[in-house]
Amino acid sequence: MLARQRQAVIIEEVRRTGAVRVSDLVVRLGVSDMTVRRDLDVLAARGLVEKVYGGATSVVGRSTDEPGFEAKSVRQLPEKEAIAALAAGLVRPGTAIGLSAGTTTWTLARFLDDIPDLTVVTNSIRVADVLQQSGRTDRTVVLTGGVRTPSDALVGPVAVQALRSLHLDVVFLGVHGMAERSGFTTPNLNESETDRALVDAAGRVVVVADHTKWGTVGISTIADLDEAHVLVTDEGLPDDARAILSEQVGELVLAHVPGSGEELA
């Protein structure tokens, strides 16, 4: 298969699913790991895909762009793992917590297996599945109803109504973007309302977001920066953002990412 044919297959797969993994392309195209990476380099240079850790995703940029769950799940994997590990340390046994939808909170859910006697409320089918798979008999998982979004969040009036009567010790909030003026944002208006209901139900709000979220602005604000009691992000956050966020959020926590600086692995 010629290079242009391989690249056409890659572009079509990105358009269809929102993301591709190097390992999957090696099998599908019958070529080496390095050949796939070179193809991704060419496509990224032409602005047709965005390279991420382990693969590539569709190019996004508008405030209403909403990548699907699969597309987001391959972005900044080491950062999400490091952030999730730190955030899990903020969860105490015997508490009621909330997890919003998103790939960072989905990663966090996998770090909660050893924490006993938790009640977890979420509007994410993916997060609920992870929590149920732990097999813990001392855990209660509450999944709100609602309308499903491209990022696999359950949103809308049903979800909001389910959250309004709840009182949670801590809510862990994943976001699409964060910026000084717009605060924490999402590209989905319905998801913003549902996430806002989660924030209102929280005794403490912990935002989990990797450094690439800084400067990204979705169409709707979930919460202002100063509404976050804690922001857990990673050391890739630029100095100017650190200064702004240190002034605004209650506590800024930076996760160390082993091997950071490598784009693909």
C-alpha cells in the first residue's frame, strides 16, 4: 500500500471514530510502528489530524466542538494517570462523592478500588461501568438518567433533577477547557447545566484537568475559577497559567508525569 493510500485510510478512520491508535493502525495497515508514526507526522503537518500520546485525533478548535469519548481517551494519557493518582488521595473512606463525565474522571474511577464504603454519584455510563467492575460490596453507585452526549455524559432535565436533592462531600469535575475570564467550560450547553448541578451539590469541588485544557474555551461556563477548592493538573502547565490559577483556585496541585516531553510512545 502506498503512503497516500495509508494516509487516506487513517484520515477516514479519524473522521469516523474521532481517534486512532498507532498499535491498531500497525495491524490494520500491515506496516511497521515507525511507518505509521511517519504517516501521522505528515498528516499532522498538513493540519489533518492532531498527534497525541499513542496515536492521533481529529482536529478541534471551535467553542462548540465536542470530541467523542474515544477521541479524548487517547489524549494526554500519562498526564491523566498522574492527575488521577493524586486526586484519588483526596477521597476518604465512607464519603459520598460525585464524578462528572469525562476521560480524566473515568481514569480517576480506576484508582478508587482500594477505598472502602464509598457512595459515588455520576452522570457517566463509562464511569459507572468502571466502578461496578471493582466488585466491592460496600460501594453504592448512583447513575443519573438523562440524554447521552458525544462524550458519553448523561445530561438534561432528568440528570439535573436527580442531582438537585443530593449533598455530596466532594465532586470531581472534568472540564473541556479553563481560562482566566471564562473559567471552567464545556462545548455542550446541556452538559454545562448538569455539571453546574453537580457543583452546587458539592461540599468541595476538585477540578481534574491536564495542562492542555488551559486556554481552551467551550461555549458554556460550568464554574468560575475561584469556585474550585482544588485544581489537580500536571507540571506541563505554563508559568503564566500557574500564576493566574494560584491566585484564583483554592489550591493548585501539580502532578509529576514520568517521562514527560515524549509525544508518542
